[in-house]
Amino acid sequence: MGWRFAANGEKEMSNGQNGAELRLVTPGMAIGPSAGMRVGSGALAQNDTIIATRLGWVKELNNTVSVDPINSAYMPRSGDLIVATVAEVRNNLWFMNINGPFQGLLPMSLAPWKVEFGAARQHMGIGDVVLARVQEVDECHNVVLTMKGVGLRRLNQGSVHSVPINHIDRIRGEGNATLQRLREACDCRIIVGENGKVWVDGDAEGTAWARQAIQLIQESGHKNTFEAELTALEKNAPKKGDA
């Protein structure tokens, strides 16, 4: 049985429970009893009660209660799959906009092509979009990217959409279930980057529908009416099929 927050009229936040509405809390607000629970970021335990320390959405995962901020910046971690844009080109590397506080560096040794020194611009220019992974992040916040790996490539077509970092899990859904529904409904290829960039590739109708669906998830993903709203939108999807 899931853990229930001690507040009249609030929804139960059981792990994996469908239809549970996320709670928006403000600093100092009581979230629920601390008995049997661990306290994560954005909260603290005080007098047997978990208290919010920032404005955000209450989240329970593996008996740990935390508060996800409404707005948060992307902080890269090694292994992250991201959608990045070339911001600057040098003789032997590319500076990439990764939608974070620091740019990413893609050296020619980690590009998917054999690049001669000084020939970087022949392969990618400013504004080109790529699917890459974060290779490493050092103590000085230097972010090194790689395009050596299965599926990593330059994205020559499609469109890129920005979403708040804290909405990424809503777009994916449990076990990528929501993301797969979107792909099948609009017959588009959709890739969600950890950096809040979503790449959509399909025809004009499918792309427009995917944009609507992403907007719906951002606005209503935390509501207990979300499932009904998404189902209604699926009925107006332009296509059905595998993506």
C-alpha cells in the first residue's frame, strides 16, 4: 500500500500509482509524516514531519521524499544522452550549446568521422544539431562530449523543442510508456535528451501533433486528469503506426 500524505483533499502518492496528482508545495509547508521515510533534496525532517524547503513538486521514490524545483538548470552527468547545437568551431574541436550553464566540448578525436586538423568546419558548422553523450565532467565543470557510440550522429532533419528539465520524466512516463504512445500516435521519431531538448522527426502533421502533446504534458502532466486529456488528444492524432 502506498504512502499517503497527511493533508485533507490531497492525492495519494504511491509508487507507480496512475491518476495521482502531484502536489505543489512552498517552503515551510508540511508534506507529511517522516516515519518510515527518508528525506531527499528540497525537504527536511522536523518534529516527525517532512517540511518543504523550496517551491516545487513533491516526489516519492523508493521511500524517499523530495521536492523537485519548478524550474531547474541542466547539470550534465557522465553518460547523459543529449541533443546539442554547435555554437562555435575551432580547428580541432566544436563548442556545443548543451542548454546548461557551461558549453560542451566535442574534440575531433571523439567525432564520428576522421577529421584532419583544421577541417572541423567541413563536417559541422554553427547551428548544426547533434545527438551526443556526455563523456565526462571534471571538477572545473569542463564538459566533454562524444559522438562515438551507437545511434550518436548529426541530426540533419527534424525539429528541436525545448522543455523544462523537470518535465522530462513526464514526457517519458514510467518505462518510457508515455513516450512510446506519442511515437505511435504521430508516427514520428522522438528523442528526449537529458538536457531538456526534444528532437522530433516526421511529416508536418505528425510534428505539429507531437508539439501539442508535449505542451499538454508540460501543462497537465501533474494533474489527475492528464490520462483522460492525453487519450482525447490521441483520438485526433494524424496517424497510427510504429515510430
